[in-house]
Amino acid sequence: MSKTIYQISEYGSFITGRQIEGYTTLPPTIFEQLENFILSSKNVSSTHTFHKFFGTSSDTNALELMGISFRKEIGKIITAKNYIGVITFDDGTAIEILPKIVSNTQKSNQKIKKLVTDMIKSLTNISYKSLQVTDVDIEKMPILDIFIRMFIVEAFCLAKHGLRSNYETIAENRSYFKGKILFPEQQKYNISHKERVFTESDEFTPNCPENRLIKSTLMLLYKQTRSLRNKNDIKTLLAAFSNVPFSTDYASDFSKIGLDYNSKNNVNFKNKSHSRDYSTLLLWCQLFLSGKSFSSFSGSGAAFSLMFPMETLFERYVAVQLKKFLPAEDFSISIQDATHYLFTQPNKKFILRPDIVITRKHDNAIFICDTKWKLLSSQKVNWGISQADMYQMYAYQKKYNAKNITMLYPMTEKVSQKIEHEKEIKFTSDDGVIVRVRFIDLFDIKKSLIGLMDL
């Protein structure tokens, strides 16, 4: 099996057949498979778990992940968009897409992978204190193996605390008596077998939907990981699940658990007795098992794909950092707030959903932050900020009566020097609406957030 990994950043491009500066060259067979992955899925909507869980649009198709174009002097070009992650093919070849992150200091791929890991952790509020992966390890590990490592650590925590067991009613033809006799079955199967008895009994067993799904996910990840350490640890975990069968119907088992998604980044279960360990693992099981994970495109030709929209990662990571930055006793934070509608008569229409709404408790002052994963430039008109986004900010201020509206964009090469001595850009209307624009250095996010609440 191939262990080749081809890596680009967001908005980077693949070509084939020649080496050209600024492009990454793929072998013709891999380029064709990647092209097929895109084209065969272009009309297939992805209603996958990621969008259900995070409350984002679910009509994503593969052409939103990557675009295909043609230049006469180059030929076909496949360009990554604003999704990051990994795509693997049947021969083991993998394509990694890292975020295009700019900082005031140069950062290596290992630092970018470490940041991606932290951003993914922020999505599910997972604590990986025992991840035990050094910067050197991260630099060497494929992205998929980092994600698998996260799952393994959580699974070990669960195994340490003990697997969930339930009473299960089991009816079978036995050579011993246990429980109660099922007389219709006894007559049907044992009329000439007096040595056997068909009985029904309640057994305390780890054979429950949760454990079956986790074991099935472990086996899937065992086949996908390139890391010997991951393989060995998964073997150990599978031994802990030895009394649990594999799930034979993922959809049925998930329906029995009753996962419930909402737009506030929480996951709930019908069974309220699930521990945090199970809640986290079952979310990841759903993501891994549901049609090849986050990007499930039927007929794509890809063996496995795990893709994250950067706008969602950026929004949630900033929100998590804000919660750490602002004292909980002084501020409350709502993500994807749905308090107001643009119109209320004849009934409520056109809901407003600012990314982050901050309420200062002592005076109920409201501050709104809207994250935009777009590359601005001082060389563009209005820095490249869209008019539609400004209309949106204006509506937020009017409906929320916000003290402060701030649009947060990632730092880019074309703005870092320009704003080196400027903390923000500000737009003011004659009716008192002020919209500020700030740039976030993801490698120094605390510094970027200083002064965010200033009037």
C-alpha cells in the first residue's frame, strides 16, 4: 500500500504531467482519481453529521471543496477551497489540505498541524490533556493519524472508567435452565430433544448500541491509520471490547441512542445517563461511520475523506478563546444566536444569526463579533469586504442595539504589514452605526483579542 502524502494549503493547486513553480504535481492516476472524486459528486448534496451538529448549511457538494479549471499552457488544475483535512484513496495515497494561516512570525507545518488539532478540539469541547503528542510527532504524523489519535485517547479514558452494560433480554435454546421457559418455542424446537430447554432471561451485557458503534469505529480506524502506535493501541482497545459484537446496522444503532443536534454546539442523547466519555466518542463515531465521515459523497472513488470547513473552525475556535479570555462572572457568550428576526409582522421572518453575541452582565450591554474566513487585502476596494456583509452588520446593530459590532478576519500577508501599527479598521454611518474590522493572528490569538470590548 502506498504511503505517499501530497500536501497543499487552502487555495493551493494540483496539476499533473509537469513541474511548475507554485503548483503541486500529482501522478496522472492520482490526479484522475481526485478529479473523479470531485466530478462524480458535484450534484450530490452532503447532509452529513458535521453540518447537522454545527448548524451550518448541509447542501455542500464536492465542487465546494475543490474546483477544476483549465489553462492552455498548464492543462487541468484542481484548486483547494476553504476546506481542510484529508482524502485517501484505495492504494493508500493521501492528500492533505492545511489551512492558509498567516502570522507575524513564520510558522512551520508542525505548528500549523498543532493549531489545526487545537481548532478541532474546540469544536467538541474535548480535553486532550493526555494526548501525549509532541510537536515533532505532529510534524511527522499525517493529519488523519492525529485525528485518530484523538479518538484513541478518548476511547482509553472510557475503557479505564468501564464500559457501559445494559440488561438485554436473550431468548435461546440452551442445554441448561435459566430464566423462564418459552413454551411455544420449546414445543417447536425441542419436542424430540428432551436434553434442551428454550428459555428467556435478562443478561447484564456490554452488548449495547454504544459499544457496538465504538468497536466498529475502532476497526475502521485500524484500517485507515498509518501509525504503528495507533494500530497497537487500537488492538489493545479492541481486546477491551472483546465481548462486544461489531455493529451490523449503523443507522439502527444510532437511532437507538437517539443523538440530537442543535446549533449551539451541543450534543444530546435520549439516554441522559450517558457520560461525557460516551458523548464525545459517539459524536466522533457518527462522524467517522456516517458515509465516509464529514464529506460523504457517494460514488466518489475516495476510500476515506475527512474535511472541515474553515469558516466553522475559525468561528468556533474564536468563540472558545473568547470564553477563556472573558471572565464568566462578567460576560455571557452565545454562539449562532437566534434571538431576533429582521421582520416581525405579519409574523417572524428572516432570522438573524450573528456568530458570537457577548452580553456584559452588569449593564446588559451587547457586543457582536462576526467571524469571516476571507482573505482581505489593503490593495482591494474596502479591503475586499463584501457589501452584503456590511448590510448584515448594519442589521445586527439595529436589531440588537449593540454597543459594538466587530468583524473578525484572519491575518493575511496583504494586511499584516499595513495594520502593524493600526489595531483596527472602522466604518461609521451618520446614524451612529459603527462597524470595526480586526484581524486575528491565530498563533497569537490572545493578543489579537485585546481591546475587543473597547468602545
